[in-house]
Amino acid sequence: MPSPTESPFTWSVAPTLKVLALRTPTLPPATATNAVLAGHAPWVVDPATPHAAERDRLVDALEALRDSGEGPRGIVLTHHHADHIGAAAYLSERLGLEIWAHARTAELIADTLTVSHTLADGDDLDGWRVLHTPGHASGHIVLFDEVRGFMVGGDMLASVGTIVVDPPDGHMATYLASLARLRELGPKVIVPAHGAPIDRPVALIDHYVAHRLQREARVASALGPEPRPLDLITRAAYPELAPVLLPLAARSALAHLEKLWEEGRAAPHEAPVDTQGRRPTVSPQLLWRAA
């Protein structure tokens, strides 16, 4: 794993990949979101912090690069979640940087933030290949330097905390498929949004997939012939969690139930309603039984 460096950067993986962890209101145990500088004239990926002092740290680092002739090219958002976009508007106005994101992300944040350029799978950003990796979020992207094997991973993996898959925008089967795609590419280092750079990413992807499937099996085992509410299923599938964490776990349990339903292994007591024009939306109020 790359060693922490002197200020201003928290980690420096390579001259073309630097990380500044900035305090954000994110899900515990994480307390920060990584602002990643990708490239010599870097793209600023996920400038997330809403806190003035933390924004100033990022601006100072970027202005120092600009003074050295390597000023930032623009802002890239991996997805729309609040703990990834909190400083985007401020940074765009302060440094005159345009914002780039997947079209779906642009749609989801249109009321609060203007995306100047939309990105699609396969686009090239100065040697960084854009990969559309939905599942955690429908517009999620990662950046991949295929020559060096570096990947800016957003919320596909984390080295602090876990990844929540929250329907309806989150979709468990799609998330697992996106992880499988990243594994096939064989990245050497993934810089996640939360925590230190990951220097054995394939092993961590394998761990993530195994963990999700084990949890899926627990959710399936919590089902019986009679319909049960989500809270009872969650308590049975997450017995190790403190009660305060169960509402968050219920969101992932619902994502597992949706996947089991799609595979014909679980059945809701009434058909989910198509409310978004994409797929039926599973409600937390649904009762579930084994199929």
C-alpha cells in the first residue's frame, strides 16, 4: 500500500495519481471522502466536502499545482451521492472548472448542480478510460489507466466501511456484475472514495462478492412459507449488528430480496410497482416469503 505523504496529499500513489482525504458527512465508520487527482494536469474526482476549511485545503493543493504548470483540467463525479459532490459547485466557480459525469448522474443532480459534459462507457479522459459501473448508483463510473493498472474506484469498493446497495437506484445483481467486470480488467491499484488505496484489489473484489453471496444466503434462509416483513428478515440475516445499524442494513437486505425475487427464489406478497419506467420498485413495506 502506498505510504502517506507530506501535506497537502494524504497518499501519493504515483505522480499521476494523488489523494487528498477530506472530512465529509458520510456513512460511519468512514469520516472522509477522497478527492482524487488523476493525471499530470489532473482531473479532480469527487470533490465532496461541504466544510469550508476542508475545501480550502483542496483549493490550496490545486492552486499549487496550477502554479507549477500542472493545473486541473476539470471535475469528474463518480456518482450523485451527497458525500461525493459537496464541493463540486464551489470548486467549479472558484477555479473555473467544468463538471463531467455520466448522463444518469447529471439527470439525478440536475436540480442542484450543472454538469457541463456527460460521459459514457469507453470515453477517454487523457488516458483514463471511463467505465460505467452501475449497481451502487445507476450513473456510477470509474476511471481506469490501462497502461499502469490504476483505477479510481468511487464507491465500488472501500478500505474503510462497506458499500451500501440501496434500491431503487441501487441494484444488487447489477452491482455484482460491475464488480466482476472490474475483476476481469485486473487493476493493480484501486483508489476508493473512502480509505487508503487498495493494492490487492482483485483479492478484495473476491472478498466482496463472497461476502455478498453469504449475506444473500442468510436473507434467503430468513424466508419461509408465510410472508414476513423486512425488519424481521433483516434481524435474522444480520444477527451481529447493533439495533441502531439495522435500518441501514434493511436497505441492503431489500436489495438482496430484489435479486432473489428476480431469480425466482423469493416472492413479495404483492407485485412491486413500476414507478420509474425502468424496473418495478420494491417497497420496504412489502412482505416476503420463499418462492
